[in-house]
Amino acid sequence: QKFEEQSQKINQFLKQVDHKIVVMSGKGGVGKSTVATNLAVFLSSQGYQVGLLDVDVHGPSIAGLLGLTGLKLNAIGEQIQPYLYSDHLKVVTIQGLLENPDDPLIWRGPVKIGIIRQFLSDVNWGPLDFLIIDSPPGTGDEPLTVAQTVTGCQAVIVTTPQEIALADVRKSIQFCQKVNMPVLGLIENMSGFVCPACGSRHEIFKSGGGEKTASDWNIPFLGRLPIDPGVVTAGDAGQAINSLTSHTKEEMQHIVDQMLQ
Ligand code: ADP
């Protein structure tokens, strides 16, 4: 009964969201959270209404990336209020529920599933153009819950160019196929470095592996983001976008255009 009621609330919310996107990766450390955060900030800077939800229960990093560490989520009645990062960006992260941001979370599957569902049913998101969900690496409870709960959700898979990361991407693609979640496309992160002084491109970890994997698996290649210290600058709403190099901003725009095609 309660589960059904909650499912109804979740579906009511999802009806008001145009694009539902879960950002996944095969392995940790490829920049999944960084890409999810930058994508959300970029879209919101273009005037879209964006919700950013961190369901990485064991290693939430979005609060840190946006300079929200230590902030608690507030509730009004039964509704959880998201952080208002800007007029156009609402953020909810599991860190907002912790007494101390460094507390480890020792939660089993059913508890995690319950929390993720609650972030979809009880948060005062309002209507959104984009809901961007940052899920932990791999194919565990969290992406599974998202795939099964968020009707109409599409996956963006983040990888780095190295073969070891690409091997894990293939698992993510197969996971999406198994749970019938369409893959919106693949992003190759840390793809080369463009020297801000001379503008020339240096391939630090090689590049092009993401594009090849995407074509091998017949999924769209959305684009590549370079190594850019600006993407890791936590800051206020205005700062975050300004700290990207113009090259990264162009690539971001290209990725968004591809996503909206
Ligand atoms: P994941 O979510 O895949 O575990 P993170 O987003 O936490 O990875 O990124 C891992 C590390 O790499 C972080 O220290 C982050 O600041 C850095 N990083 C990610 N993407 C880039 C990039 N394009 N340029 C420079 N540093 C990056």
C-alpha cells in the first residue's frame, strides 16, 4: 500500500520532468560525478530548470564539487527542500542527511533503495527540464533502482580513454541493455589537454577509445571533455562555469547539442 502510494508520487513528479538522465561509469575515478555536476551547471546556465540528484550513497561527491559540504537538507512538513544552488539548479545529495559529512554509510540494499525512492517522491523539485542523477560506479543497487524506478530514464556513460576503463564501460552498456534503459550516449572524459597558452592539444592518456567503443556497440558518442583544472573548482553559481576554459565550454555545448538531438 505504502509502496504503491509512493510509486504514484514518483510518477507524478516524473511526469513534470522532460529529460531524465542517469550518469554512470564502469569504474570509479573516471570523472563521472565531475561530468554530472558540470553538465547540470552548464544546462542551468543556459536557462534550463535542472535538478541534480546524488544517489552515490557510499561516496557522494557532488556537495563537495559545488561547495555545499556540511549543509543539511531541510524539510517542510513531509517535503524535503532541495538546495537552491541557483535560480535554475536544485541539488539533493545524500550528504545532506548525514550528521557529519565524514560519516561512513553502512546501509544494505533495501535501505538504499528506500532513500533513493524518497528522493524522487518527497523532494520539492517542481517541474524540471532536466533531472541529472549521479549514480555510483558499476552496476549495483543504485543504478538498478534508478533504472527500475525512473520511467523514461536514459543513461549517459562516462569513461576515460584507457583500455582498462573501456573494458568496464562494456559492462555498463550490457547492464543498460538488460534493464531496458536506453543509452543516450558515451562521454570520453580526461580526453587530452589543450594548452591554454598555445592552444595545442596534448594526448595525455591517448584519446579516441571512447568513440571507438561507442561505434562498436552502436551507441551515440556525445563528445570528449579535456583535462581541465577548471572543472574541479567548487564555487558559487557564477564561478563554476567561468572557471572552465573556453575549449571545455565549447565541448560542453557540443555534448548538450548531441544529447538534445
Ligand atoms: P568518479 O565520479 O568517476 O569517481 P570524480 O568525478 O570524483 O570521478 O573525478 C575523479 C578525480 O578526477 C577528481 O579528483 C576530479 O577532480 C578529477 N577530474 C575529473 N574530470 C576531470 C577533468 N576533465 N579534468 C581534470 N580533472 C578531472
